[in-house]
Amino acid sequence: MSWRINQIEVKNFKFFKNTFTLNIDRKNILLYGENGAGKSSIYWSVFTHFQAYAKEQAEAQKYFTANHPQNLRNRFVDEREGSYIKISFYDGNSETKSIVDSDVEYYPANEETLRFMRGTAMSSDFLNYKILSSLFDFKNSEDNQVFSIFEKEILPYIDFDEPYQKIDGTPTNILNAGEWWGYIKRIINTDGVIPRNEKKYSSFNRGTAQYKAYQERISSFNRLLKNKLQFLVLRANAIIEDVFNIEAKIELTVSDAIFNRYIGFRNYSATLESPKIYLKARMTSSLLANDALIEHPRSFFNEAKITCMALALRLAILEDHATTDEFPSVLLIDDLLISLDMPFRRMVIKQLLTYSNRFQTFIFTHDRAFFHLVMSEIKQLGKTNDWTSFNLYVKKDDTGCLQPALVLEESYIAKAKAHLYMLEIPASVNALRKAAEKILKNILSQNEILQIIFEQGYCNLSKMIGIFQNKYAKLLGLESLAAHLQDDRKLLLNPFSHDDIETPFYRRELEKTIEEIELLGRIHKNVIVDYEKVRTVEYKMRVTKDGTSNEVTILFLEQFNSFEYNGDIYYSNPNVFVRDSYNEGQIQCKEWGLNKLLARMCHYIGLNAETKQKIQECLYDMGGNLLI
């Protein structure tokens, strides 16, 4: 099995005051977070942790160090308290790793940990809307020159076809474009590595072996960068056309990085100039009258198409990642598609979910509709067991500081509790009503639900509670709970008819109702004879004593179910019709309640209340197989 993230723990960093823990259990994660609840802080915590492998100790630890001007510590935490990000990994067998990035721990100091995290960072990727938007975020009067964006957001996630060699000839095994460029920049800023002229120290000695080797490394970088970008653009344009169905393509023009440019009069610049990458576009429709290059794509295309084009480039980079079981491969996506309309959203979601086979995928959003679209697509793919979904809300602690409230997206009950915790009473009541409706729809038979809809025009909660009270509560020993549910419905599930919903009394009553509906939710129904077999499929009921068997043929007139509650199993008592009887004088061919029919048959064969057969022992299909 492959390495995956098992848990993320963040303390006193960005939004998180004290300790925040996200238990992942090697799953993919879909997270809805309301604005200001810490969703993006999780994203940037993982990003900060992963990127520490490439930083010097002081540079990595500044984010956690109190009073450092670039620290990202939570502002409500005393400077004496520690700050850290801990990510725990599990290989799915027996090995685990917990790696900490903090003001006192610098994980790159350990060679094996550095190797593991470099491999993890190189095979992972981070996508958010700000990155996509920045690729085309230029005025019409500005060149769309994006190298500074590529340097930060693209180069760390692409590999060249060749590792770099140090200027002293020492080989490395490093293919990463970001590290290639980082080495080239470090050399020029390190005194003495490239000799300078003795008479004019501000200029470099162009005749030395080091100078020539450095120029060769820059030339190699330029060549490899152009080759890689050409490949990525081809792949990106295939995504634009085949996945997003947009009649356009992106084009990149690249000018070389230059060291020590000649500036005239035997003078050289003695500086390193970064490459320039110009991001442009062209329309591809066969109906075009003018297919000229579009110098400023943002001025020409709408926001949705611009986002898709930028996303296609990032997905091309993602697809180019090499993944291996030796290191975790993680894809984090934060509010990626906020500018897309529904058709584009669906296309992008489908494409993103294809990567969850290769990458442990985290999708974060503050858009509830987008959250449900992703969840719907996950269900259609039959992948729900691979994902865990959460809701992240914001609440105040006892001191008045904002804190995250993390809730599993498992049930309306969980939502009701979360809203109550944050004193959002109407929202809690609304979720609780949905919980009650969903649970009762599962308990009642399909015919009973359809009858309510036929009579009321909708699935009336009061009617459902009434049927549960009259038909199911005694069977399950829940008469008291059923009676309370009717009172709860009147008192709580129509909250706006009361003028005291913000009072402590009302909140206590709401807590009690949540507990009661949780009890209701513990009832698990198993359908034995479903609605489609009612009145159409025949079954046998057979009772036996001392080698003698009596048998009747029956049709179920209602759905037949079993219910499990607190470890016990109960069976419903549907009406059945006896079509063929062993003895018409004893058991007439007419409509019976199932339990009454069984009791009568046991009576006539000589079984009493203590010795009579159980329902699961005497129901058979027409092939002679026990039904239960």
C-alpha cells in the first residue's frame, strides 16, 4: 500500500488558536468551510509544512517564531506558547511517520525525513483560485509576463528531464525545476564561487572555468525550461479542447535567463536576469475570420473561460507528476471554481475526481452548492467509501476568541448539533426537522409514505410521527419516545411560532429533542419483502411439530420489514392473503395479519405460547428457501 496523510494537527498557527486536529484516516477529504472558519488555514498549513524541506532553518522557522515580522502565529496566543504543524503519515500496513514543522523543530535536519518530505512535496500539488486568477491578472496595457508567478507556483511542481550539475562538476540527482533555478540564483549571490576581476571587483572574470560552467548551467536551464513548457502547453490545450470544450488554446513565448549581459563599451551587467514567460491565447474555431494572437486574454475571454484555461495549464502540470508508493502524493484544492457557472463546474469536478486515483485529494470550498455537486459526483462514481466529508464552522470560545467547529457531514443530526453549539437556533431546528423526516421516511413503508403524499400533497411530518406512534412504537418498545415526538414537533419543529427560541429553556428543550431523534435514528430497517413483490410473489408459511407440517401459500399485501434496535431484532406485522390452505376449516383463504396467522397455525398443530415457532423459522420462498 502507499503512504498517505493520516492526521493533520495545527497549533497556534494562522486561524487556529490552541490545537486543531483533522483526522483523515488515509481518506480523501471534502470539506465545506464557512468564511472565516479556518478552511484556508488548513490548506496553507499543509503548504507551509511541505515547503519547509527547501528552506534554510531560519527561513522555515520564521513563520512560527514570535515577534518575527513574517510570523504566521495566531494573534491571540501568548508569545511564550509554541506554534507548530504536525502531519502524520501511514503506509496502510504498519509504518507511521509524524513530522513536525515548528519554531523549535526543523525536520530537514534529519536526512531521512528530508528525503521523505522532498519526495512528498515533489509528487504533490496545491491549487487555489488566487493562483489561477493571477496567471491572467494583467491590465490591457501590461504584458502578460508570468515568470514571477511560475517561479513561485509552477516551477516547484515540475521536473526537468536532466538533473543539474554543480559548477564544480559535482553531479546531483535533482530534477525539480524550482531547485534548478534556486541553485542558479544562489550561485550568483554567493561570494567567491564565480571569481571576479581583481582590478574591477564589480565585474566577473569571464575567462575562468567557474564562469563558463555557470553560463553552461544557465543555458541548460533555458533549454530544459522551454522543452518542458512546450510539452505542458500541448497537454493543457488538449484539456481545454477535450475536457472543457473551449475553442481556444494558450501559447507561451519564453525569453532566456541571461547572466552578465553585455551593455556596451566593454561593460557587462554583472547581474542575473530571470527568464520571461509571456502567456497569450488564440481562438481555434473553424468559423473565425481573424485568428490573430490574443495578447491580453483577460480582456477578450469571459471569467469562466479564463479560469478553465489557467486550470488546464495547472492540470497539465499535475498530470506530469511522477507518483510512487515510496512517498505520499497529495492534491489540495481550495476554492478553485468560484467564478465558474454550473456546466463548467460539472466538467471540472469530473476531471478533478479522476486524479483521486493517483493523489490523496483534499477539496475545500466555502460554496455549499459546489460541495453538494462534488458529493453527488462522488456517489455517482461509487467512491463514497474513499472519501470523508466535513463541515467547518466558526464559534466563540469562553474568552470570546473565534475557534473552528469541525463536524462530519454524516447526518442532519450532526448539523443540528453544530448549529446549536454556535447558538444558531433556527438553523439547528431546521436541520433537526430534516433529520426527523429522513429517519421516519426510512422506518415507514413505501406505501405509507405514498399514502401521506397522496392525502397531504407532501410528506407531512406530523402524519409520519402519527403512523410511527400507532404502528411501530409498540413493536419496538418506544411508546414513550413516540409520544414525546409529537410534543417535540409542536414545541420545537415549528420554532417561529414561539417568541422564546433564544432562551436557555428553549435551548435545553432542543438538546432533549436532539437526543430523542438520535434514539430514533438508531433504528435500522431491513426490507425482507419489498414493495415490488407485494401482491405479486407467493411465499410459503410452514409450521412443524413432531414430523408433521402444516403449510399455507400467502401473498404479502404490505412491505415486510425487520427492525434492529439496541441489538434486538423486531419484525413488522404486515397483512397477508392466504391463497392456498392445508385445511380450509382451520385456516381460511382470506386476509390475515402475519402474526395472527402464525399464532393460529401454531395453535392448530399443538404449539403453545412457549413452544410456538418464530416467524423467521417458518417463512419460505417457493423454492423452499427460508425467507429470513
